[in-house]
Amino acid sequence: MQRRVIFDNKLLPYLLLAPQVAVTLVFFIWPAAQAIWQSVHIQDAFGLRSEFVWFENFTAIFTDPNYVGTLRTTAIFSVSVTVLSLTVALLLASLADSKIKGAPVYKTLLIWPYALAPAVAAVLWMFIFNPEIGSLGRLLNGWGYPWDYRLNGDQALTMVILAASWKQVSYNFIFFLAGLQAIPRSVLEAASIDGAGPVRRFWSITFPLLSPTTFFLLVVDMVYAFCETFGTIHALTQGGPGKATETLIFRVYQDGVVNNDLGASSAQSVLLMVILIVLTTIQFRFVERKVHYS
Amino acid sequence: MSNHTTGPHMIGRRLIDLVPHIVLIVGVLIFAFPIYVTLIGSTWDAATIGRGGLPMTPGGEAWNNYSQVWSESHGERASYTPVRIMMMNSVIMALSIAVGKIAISILSAYAVAFFRFPLRMVFFWMIFITLMLPVEVRIIPTYKVVADLGMIDTYAGLSIPLIASATATLLFRQFFLTIPDELVEAAKIDGAGPVRFFFDILLPLSKTNIAALFVILFIYGWNQYLWPLLVTNSADMETIVIGITKMIGTGEAANDWNLIMATTVLAMLPPVAVVIFMQRWFIKGLVDSEK
């Protein structure tokens, strides 16, 4: 799309674009190209020579049983975070949208967690569920349930899933509210007159009409679970105990920054890039439909 | 009707009407409870929290804890960067990222929407592609570029690599396309060139969009984690979100938990205040920039 009335100037548009393009080239395109280059090379121990090795780095990570474990953890983690935060947000949004008293107050009290950093959300959960200082952590142990997410891998994974979902609910809530407000009242009223109860109205009218929003959030939440939750995991469990909470993104950091294994880290970066390109493309193809719908 | 008001049927109806309130209140409590615990924790002493006996009511140590983390560089058990310094670093980083993203995006959106020039679409797609390359997928090479440019442990290193923004550019472009041709033509007839038009007409018209974007970008900047973790080594450059996790270390009971909780409260304050007090702009910024 293009405006009909425009300005004539040969040089100005390039000057206007220069800062954005410079930052993009230096800090995005060039490093991404480097990652792709490194992913098909192996460096010697001193970082002096590199050898082209085709897809050796990729086959190495896929045959590494640890990596398969990381993929499994990532899958469990992202699916759980996405489903949990979507379900809770949809429940709260559909209740706060109905003609309920005090709806604006509920809305304000439910959207503010958006402001918290994923790492801060993790710290808040730690204060409560730490087995030594956390009130609920101690309570669980007091009831005879051996709770220590620092030693038990399943408990650690549960903790990071809950902390990551807790933070994402408010984002989904805001978009579900916007989606719900776009549904014409007349349709719901007509169904009500025909004798459909609130539950029936939700499943046969509201839910299908919300599907563009739900689908959009599904993609956004997957991207969130893949990337932004690095802070949650780093602050809460450091990927442990063992590798119980090590997701793809944490492993990239671990291999590249902590273990200084460039080839493996880059190969994983490239894999993440592919996943993100697929997710973003799906998201934008669908945005056209959403605009059409509203 | 009147004979129903006291009947069992009506009582049942009232109970059903209460269900949404109960669910919403439980939801609000689940989100508020961790904050409440942290606030309470920041008013007690380290020993009380370390024993695991944190009461559910405020203690009397609030002033001591907050003034200590604000200006001192050590608690009873370990040393830290004072919150005063970390807070300033976070403010500078968040403001630079928000202002930087808005400035370079509004300029490039202006170029793409109001001019026709060779390679226009190439540049547009180049900016668009950044959406698919968050820092998380190019950690090491980006770090290397920043190190080669001597930007480790600098505010420039903390903010500039994050200020390219496809979403902000797309949002401004979308808005610019809705500006009526008559307005542009009138400005041209009055002798306004592209620079004059930008400052006198376009910028004032974009005020609401700028405010909305500023709110979400400030929060985005404030909450950065992986990037500041990589590019800052010196304690003087630590941001407050990173500072908290450094204070926690491995999460042992012997931490200065009172100070950690006070720091956490201070770290949450600016972004939460922004969301609550600028709610309308915040929701507009969030929903619009995702369209």
C-alpha cells in the first residue's frame, strides 16, 4: 500500500531510514548471518581456525541424548504455559466482560502483572514456594508432602511453568477483553431470548467468534515460552536440578556463554530462528484474516 | 414477582449470580498474593524471614530495609550494588530504549509512507525481518559485535542493539497511511517541505500513538534480562532486575531476604505504576501495535 500524495526528495528518505537500517544491519542481520555461518563450522580449541563441516553441528545436537531431553522439556514447558495462561485468561476475561458489578476494578486488578519482568515473577514465586523461607513451601512440607523444587526435577518444572504462566495471563486477558468487546451484543441477546443459557452462549457464540484472538495469542504465547521465559528459568532454577528445567533457549545460553561451544550454540540458534520464522509467518498470514474479521 | 423474592428459587439465583464474583476475586487474589508476601517481607528483618516464620502482617523494619538497599552496598551477609545505582541504570536503559525505538521508527515509517524511492521495499522488509530475530536467537554473535565496538559495560551497549523495531515502524506506517491526502496537499500548497510537514503536522498528530508506544516500550526496556546479563560485567552497570537475581544467588536461607524483597518491590514499582496510571494508553499501545 502507498499514499497517493507524496514528497519528492532524492536524498531525504535514505537519511530518514539510515538510523534504523544501521542498527538492523549491525546488530540483527550481521549477527544472524554469523550464527548461520558458525553453525556449519567447527572452531579449533584456540579459536584460530574454522573448518566447514556441513551439518555436523546439527547432527551432533540431535544425536545428543541430553538435547533430546531439552527438546522434550521445551515441548512440555511451552505447551503447558500456553494452555494454562490461555485458559485462565479466557475464564477471567469472559467473566469480567459480562455485565458484572465492579468490572473496571477487576480489570485493573488483573492487568497489572503485565508490568512484571519474567525474572521478577520468578522471584515472587520463590519467596512463596522456597522450602525454607516460603510460607507455602513450608506448609507443603509441614503437611508431610516432601516439597523442594531445588532437588526434585518435576517440582522444578512445575514451578517454572506456574511462574511463567502466572505472568502471561494478564497479556492474554487484555487481548481476550478486546476480542470480547468486538462481539455484537445483539447476537448474544438474541440467543438469550431463544433460551440459551450462559454456558451454551459461550460455547456456541462467544468461543467461535473469539477464535482469531485465541489463535493470535496461541502464537504469541509460544514465542513468549520459547524466548522471554529465559529470565524465569535463570532466576528460579538455573535450568536445574540436573537438566530438568533446561529449555532450548537456556541451553543456547549455557552452551554459548557458559561452555563457550560456538558451533553447538549457533546450530541451536539457527534451529530457534527457523521455529520463530515459522511462528511469525503464521501469525502475520493470520493477521490479514483478523483485520478482515473486525 | 414479590412472592419469589424470599423463596428458595430466588436464593438459588442469588448464589449463581455470586459465582462470577467468587471466581474473579480468587483470580485477583492469586495475582495479588505474591506481591503482598513480598511487601510484608520487605518490612521484617533477615533473621525472621530466614527462620521461615514470615508473619502475614507488616513488621517494623521497612524504613531500615529500604534506606539500606537504597544507599548501602552491603547487608548483614553479603555485598550488593546499591538500588540507587541499579535504579538509575534501569531508568537510563528503559528510557533510551523507548525513546530510541520511537525516534528511529517514526523516521523510517515517514520515509516508507511519504516517499517513493529505489529499494523502498527492500528496506521495509529488512526492518520487518527483525521481528523474527529476537536477541535470544543470536546471543553470541551479537555479543561479539558489541564487544568489538567497545560497548560492553556502557549505556550505549545496553540500549542501542535493542532499539530496532519492526512493530513500532509498522504501527506508525499504518497510522500515516490514514492521514488524508488533502492535508498533505494543503501543506504543500502552503509551501511546507517534508521536514516542516513532519515537525508541524505529522508529529503533533502522532501524539497519542507515541504516548501509547512509550508506555509499552518503557516496560519492555525495564524488564530486559538476557541482554543486560550479557553486556554488563561491572557492578556499577547492573540493572535492578539483574541485581535481584544476583542477590539471590543459589537461593539459600542465609540470604538477606529482607533486602532482596525490598529491592524486588522497588524494581516492580516503576513499570506497575506506569500500567496502572496510564492504563488507557497502555492498552491502546499493546493492542494497536499487535494489529
